Amino acid sequence: MKKLFLTFLTITVYIFSQSQTYFDAPFGGGGGFFPGAQFVNLKDLNAQLNSASLPKFNNETVFITGGGGYIYIGFIPQLRIGGLGYGGTKSISHLKNDINYQIDYSLGVGGFTVEYTLPFVKDIAISLGAILGGGEITVEYYENSQNFSWPTIIPSSQKNNYTKLKNDFFLFSPTLNFDIPIYRFLALRLGGGYQLAVGGKWKVNNDQTLFNAPDSFNGNSFFIHTGIYFGFFAF
């Protein structure tokens, strides 16, 4: 995925650098909603599920939703700053020997954005930038054998099990975004990047340390966003 993104970035910049038409520095800003997808690494989790004779996640795509916005700061031409947040969950469930198993993989990200819009491209905005912020991954494991009843819920007399893994991390994500104006107050966005997770440590349940977690089971992942932004756009 990283090689694909770098190749896409190189080709895009080369094509649009051939344009001979220039335009004034953009101004304005906007915000909106975006769906997207994050391509996470579930190899180690699937190996653990397989060793427990449970079904694996059949793909490594987490569909995400979120929102964000930005403004051009004016005194530095082409530079815009903003923020965003998004998250998503994928889940599998399995019934075996009258026990219902469920595994949820969830992620959430929030951060500030800094982007530089290429000044030599006409009609659309192509921006190189980065996300600086933090994120969290959780893996929740449920094992339920019976219906729940209030008189026996605390302490539970039923055979149930719940385990939660959590990884909080800082992130730096290089990004490439395209903003296509549909109208003065409406633009379509297509973009992507690569999330680099820094300093994340896995915890269990009430912040107990998880030892021997594989290094490859982390928050590093490629993502794509699409969306609709409302505001005032001048390219």
C-alpha cells in the first residue's frame, strides 16, 4: 500500500506540474462529512483467532466515517490548517457449542491537519500535507453462553467472558488530497495517506499491561477518504 501511494503521489505531481496556467492564492475554508476506508494489519489477530479455532476476519478493511474542516490562514499563501476525526468498527461472530463468540476491532483517530495547496494547478486544489494527533485501537472479545438475568448479573453465575485490548498512540500521517469545486460553496474531496503510529502500548481490561504483543500488531495503516465539504472555496 505504501508503494502504491508513493507512486500515485509522484505521477499526480508530475502530471499537474506540466500545466502552464497559474492562479492566485486560494482563500476561504470549509468543513464536512467524509466516509472512507482504512486498511489495517490483522495478521497477528487472525493467527490468534485461528489458534483458538475461531473464524478469522476475511479482509483487513475497516470502513470509517468522520468529519473535518480547514481554513486558509492567508498570511502564508497556499497554506491551510484544520482538524478532523473519524472512526470505524468491524466485527465477526460465531456460534459454537451453544456459546456465542464475538470479536470487535475498532479504531478512532483525531488530530490537526496542515496542508499546502500546489499553486500551479488550475480548477481543483491538490494539497500535500499531514495529520498530527492521536489514535486508539480496541479489540473486544465476547464469550456468552446464556441469557442474562438481573438477579444474577453481579456477581455473575453464568459462564461468560469479556476481554478488551486497547492501544493508544500518537500519529503522524502524510496525506494527499484533491478538492473538486462543484459550486462556490460546495466541493468534493478525495484523498488518502499513510498512518504512522508512535509510542503505542497494548493494555488489557482495566489498563493491565499486555506482555509479548507482536510488534507488527500496531496502528500503521494506509487509508482513503472521500467526502463533501461545505464552505467558501476559491481556487
